Amino acid sequence: METVASCLQWAEHKLADASEELAVGCKADSQWLLCHVLGKSLTWLRTWPDQQLSPEQQEIFRSCVERRLNGEPVAYITGRQGFWTLDLSVNQHTLVPRPDTELLVELALALDDGRTLSVVDLGTGTGAIALALKSEKPHWKITATDMSAAALETAKQNADRFRLAVEFVESSWFDQLQQNKYHLIVSNPPYIEEDDSHLNGVGIRFEPKTALTSGIDGLDDIRKIISSAPHYMHAYGWLLLEHGYNQGKSVRDLLQQRGFANVRTEKDFGDNDRVTLGQWLEEVN
């Protein structure tokens, strides 16, 4: 293991032989880890396959691969994860932003009616959704909440790095929002069932469980948000919720039972139910 090419080959084989889950992304994971160690781009790796690594670089790369073999997400190893057009800082206090969550951003942006909209992102984590929206709509007034002070600190660091003016509030859902009103409420809340076997899978077991699970059916937090949301919404405002692939009907039913109109579910890039939204027609005092 000396050159870029031989390091990548070694890492790919190690990951591919470790498990089926790691084998799926072994090539990409190896490349991202080596980019991280060398401080270079993927294009650089492909242009200079014969470039030799120093003994120190080899040792750091070996350590990174060992961490990946133990199931740790690449994003936690590198401290970075791409989302929308942003390269976000991530750590073990936050979920790793997923590409499917970009659908929530797309749907929110599509609701732009030309006004300066007031938006709140509940459970912001890294700040991914709030910062993506702010990057596209600088004139929107965006607030982001999280009950984790450590997660909020990460989100604030991301906002500062991209110079995006978002207000951050330490709050469990709406608790500290003091009856503010919003045109859009967006959230990617915990929605995994407490006994879901996927919680023991590669990567996900490193992520904070409080940001993943929500009761026996995974809908406890979604119920709380739907129940309280109308008190924080302008008339004709929208609530957008990410959820599990098999929860679309349940979330639609909850929204309709609460009195939301124009309820619909949109599918993600894998053709799975992923985001359900509904409109509140009358402002609640």
C-alpha cells in the first residue's frame, strides 16, 4: 500500500470482503476516505494514480478504513457530508443528512409565492434543511430548532461557514417558539420504530438514537408536530414532514384528522413515499 492506486485497491478489497453492506459502497467509500486523508479531490486521485503516499498518510488512511470496517459512517470519519449544494460539517451529535431529504427542500421551495416567507425547521440537526432553503431564498426568514445543544452548535457552525443568516433556538419541537407564526413548517423528525432491526445495521448504529426512533410505530413525534402545528401557522400555511417509506398513509390520515387540507404524499428518488404535506386554511388564535 504505497501509491494512490494501490491504496484504493487495498481498501476496496478490505471493505468488499467485510460484509455485503460495506461491499455496496466500497469503491466510493475508499475514494472519499483517501480524498479526506490527502486533502485532494476525486479528479486529483484519478489524475495521479501513481502518486506515492508518505508512511504517515498510509497509516492515517489505514486507520480510516478500519473505522469504516467497524461500521462508522464515512461522514463521521471525514467530518463532512454533501447536502443540496452545501458541504456540511457533521459529527456524532447529528444525523448524517440523506439525499432523500433533498425532496423536502424541493417541495418547500416550490411553495414560494414571491413573499418573504417565515419558515421553521423543526429538529434541524446539522442545519441541512434550513441552510439549503436559506441558500436558495436569502429573503426568507428562517428559524431552526433542535433539543440538542450539541447539534445546534454544529448547525450554527455550518451557518457561519456559509454566511447564512438563520435563527437557531434550543427547543423540543415548538416548546420555545412562543406562539410565533410561520408560512412553512418543515421537519425531518425521528420516524423509525423502536424495535426496527435496521437500527443494528452498518452506520446507523453510530447515529444518535433520539434522532432516529419515535415510539412503537415510529410516529410519536410526527403526532406531536401535527397536533401542535396549527397554533404556529399563518392561514394557508403548509406543514411538510419527512417519514418512512411505509408511513405515507398513516401521516396523511393524521393530517386529515387534524383538519389539514390539500394533503398529499410525494415519493423520493427510490419511488418510495417520503414526504407528506398539508395546508392549514385558517389561522388559530
